[in-house]
Amino acid sequence: MRKILGNNSKNIDLNFDEVEKGFTKQEAINESKRCLSCKHKPCVSGCPVKIEIPEFIKEILNDDIPSSYRIITKYNLLPAICGRVCPQKKQCQMRCVRGKKGRPVSIGKLERYVADNHNEEICKENGKVKSLGMKVAVVGSGPSGLVCAGELLKLGFEVTIYEALHKIGGVLTYGIPKFRLPQKILEGEIEKIRRLGVNIVTNIVIGKTLSIDDLFESGYRAVYIACGAGLPKFMGIPGEKLPGVCCANEFLTRINLMYANIDGYDTPMPKAKDIVVIGGGNVAMDVARCAKRLKNSNVTVLYRRKEEDMPARKEEVLHAKSEGINFVFSGKPTKIVGDKKVEGIEYVDNSIPISNLGNLLKCDFIIVAIGNMPNTIIKSTTDEIKCDFSGRIIVNNSENDFRTSKKYVYAGGDIVTGAATVILAMSAGKKAAQQIYNDLIVCGDA
Ligand code: FAD
Ligand code: SF4
Ligand code: SF4
């Protein structure tokens, strides 16, 4: 077992302002000059939505940001978000030839620079879209639903998004903390899709308030389900139901949607001194960094494997350490202790083959951040949409067409893949929109 103490000695002033700063104009130009405009564009093949990367970078060098933005938004409707939260190092930048002998071009940061420095609207194919006179419903307003809606509008459909919560954006809004994705940026991106003409209805749970069949009966010709994977996983150990234990989604929602971090809001949040976050992924890092900002408490991440096994991005772990967060590695939780409320968590040392010796981490608040599963609420109202054993909707992946087992019902994003990434969810929304167009208009079999 390895313990790492965060940088507690420094008096760090933590708040919810964005941590990663963007490029200045000069920095963006210098970085763009590093792009070799490779003929075979390996970087493009690493991007799930296939942005013409060298072309948009060339326009930065020409100081033509509107043109650069138009190139990007032909492929990606949410560039200010992707430039910030995409796992670029495993995608476009991983394929960049510059990376073979040094540092790859900072493609994500350049995309963010363009998105943050333009005044363009998203193009509706030169503003000349002919209405197809057909309505399509989208369930869920996360990145997959938003992009599917935007692409359908660009193709000429009338689109309504049905969202269960009172605010749109899915995990972008209720999950990802503001110090990684500022509210102003997120709202600006969503507003651009809204201005394409999408109708948005909030506080409607499809599967409860309305069924999928209700949607067809009210005139929709197709439905795209993008309701994500928002059902938290728990560990199944004694004490998990004690007051003072909550899941990552609940904790983040209280901050992002209910402003528990701002004085004057009456959102309940325990006044905890010692907080333990269980998990080792990106969500656990987001939770720990929010917890540290909330009360300036002692925050410890308890992870069951070694540091090198952590699924979290390295830079997020480094941020967490520099912000004063402690880590306990190879610690497998066995029991949450306490009488009427949490008093600590027991764990065994996973690095010792047979370890029956319990260790105790004293704490008064525990946040479980070990992953999410799909919510089965839609499946519970219809047998026609087939799901796998874990609740993910099964789509016709062999043809990559996003069709479910029910005719004219399509699905994509986390509800199909399980918890994944923003750009994969967006890519699914984009491809599904094209498939809906092919099925309803090109084949004309509706
Ligand atoms: P979601 O974003 O989950 O949106 C689904 C929407 O559907 C929600 O608004 C929900 O309220 C609504 N909904 C659900 N059921 C219904 C219903 N029955 N009726 C109507 N509406 C419904 N990915 C990255 O690429 N980079 C990151 O940095 C990153 N950080 C993350 C941090 C956190 C804390 C979390 C939880 C995830 C993170 N992810 C990240 C993953 C990423 O956010 C998801 O993969 C992505 O949001 C999935 O998009 P989606 O549209 O499929 O679903
Ligand atoms: Fe890279 Fe993501 Fe932008 Fe594609 S969308 S170019 S993967 S940062
Ligand atoms: Fe530019 Fe790298 Fe893409 Fe080549 S691989 S075009 S250097 S971003």
C-alpha cells in the first residue's frame, strides 16, 4: 500500500475558475507553425468526427478565425467543449507525426482557441436548408442528443429534445466541474445549437411522463435515444447506506446544478472535515478536486489498485496532487463504519496477497466514484427495444447505423457504449442523424 500526501503545506487558494488557460494569439500562431500539413493527415484519423485538422490550423496562420471555425463546425458542433475535455492525447494528438520525435501539435488547444475567438454562427449549409416537413424527437440533451438535434436541423428536420432534468447539457452541465468547463463556455455552445431552431422541452422523463409510442402518436417520424449512463454503481459493502455516503453524480449535481458551493444557496451539503473519495478514474478526480474547493477539507482518494493502474488522465492526477489531495493506493474498501453517521472506512491492503488486517481511514463524508451504468427507465416501458444484460441499448453495430430493434428508433452515446467520452457520444449523434435522413428521406420508407 502506498500513501501520498498532497501538497498541504502550501496555502493554495482554490476556487471554481478555469484552471487550464488557453493560448494567446501569439502562442496559437507559434503552435500552428509547428503543423507540417502532412499529406496523409494521420491526426484526422485519430479524431472520431474527422475534423480537417491541418486545414483549420492553416486558417489560424492566415489569421482567418471565422474560416477556421467554419471548417471545424462542419464536423464538430461543440468545439469549445471538445477543445477542453476531449482526451486528445489518446486521439488526434496520439497520431500526430510531430509526436514521434517530441511533442505533438496541441490540436485540442488550437481548436479551443478558434472556438473561443470567433463570432460566427453554425452554418446551416449556407442558410438554405429546405424544410423536410418531418418531426424527429431526441431523448436526452447531453452531447449526443444535442449534436444529433443540430445535425438533424441542418438536414431540414423539425426537432424536439425531451430532457428529464430542468437544465440541458447532460453530464456537461451536471457532471464536469466548472474549473474544467466554465458555465459561460458551455452555455454559449448550447445556445448556438438552440439558435439553429431546436425545440427543447425540459422536466419530461421519457418512459414515465411520455412513452416512446406516445412520441410516434404525436407525429414524430423517428426517435433518437441519448439518455446516457447516469445510474451510479456502489460497492455493496456494509455501511454504504449510512448518512454521509453519497455517489459522485449526486455530489457533482449538488454543486453544478444546485450551487452548493455558493453562499446563500440552501442546497444541503455536509460540513465535512475529512472526505474520502473512492475510485481512480477521471470522475473520482473531478469529485476530489470539487470537494477540496468546497470546504477546504482534507480530501483523500482511496483507490484499490496501484497508481500506475489508475484510469484517470495523468494531468488530472497531477492537478489533484498539487491542489493538496492525498492518495491511498492498493486499498480495497471492506466496510464503512459509524453508528448514526459515517465515522470512517475500513480497507485491506491489496498489494499484500493475503491481507486480513483492516486499516481505518477516519472520515465524516464518503463519495463513491466507481462508475455509472445505463438507466433502464426507457426499457422498462417497452419490450421492443432490446438491451444487453447491463442495460445498454443494443444497436445494429455491424452496420454502424444506430438502429435499435424497434423501427425508426435509434440510439447512441453512453446508453449504447456504457460510460465513454463526449466526442464518441457526439460522433454517434452525428452518424445517427445521417442514418435517420437516409431511412426517412433517401430510402423514403417512412
Ligand atoms: P449524457 O451526457 O449522460 O446525457 C444524457 C441526458 O439524458 C441527461 O441530460 C439526462 O438527464 C437525460 N435523460 C436520461 N434519461 C432520460 C429520460 N428517460 N427522458 C429524458 N431525458 C433523459 N468525457 C470526456 O470526453 N471528457 C471528460 O473530461 C469527461 N469528464 C467527465 C466527468 C464526469 C464527472 C462524468 C460523469 C463524465 C465525464 N465524461 C467525460 C464522460 C462524458 O461526459 C459522457 O461520455 C457523455 O456526456 C455522454 O453523453 P450522452 O449524451 O450519451 O449522455
Ligand atoms: Fe482532437 Fe477531439 Fe478536436 Fe477531434 S474533436 S480534433 S479528437 S480535440
Ligand atoms: Fe499537423 Fe500533426 Fe496533423 Fe501532421 S499529423 S498535419 S503535423 S497536426
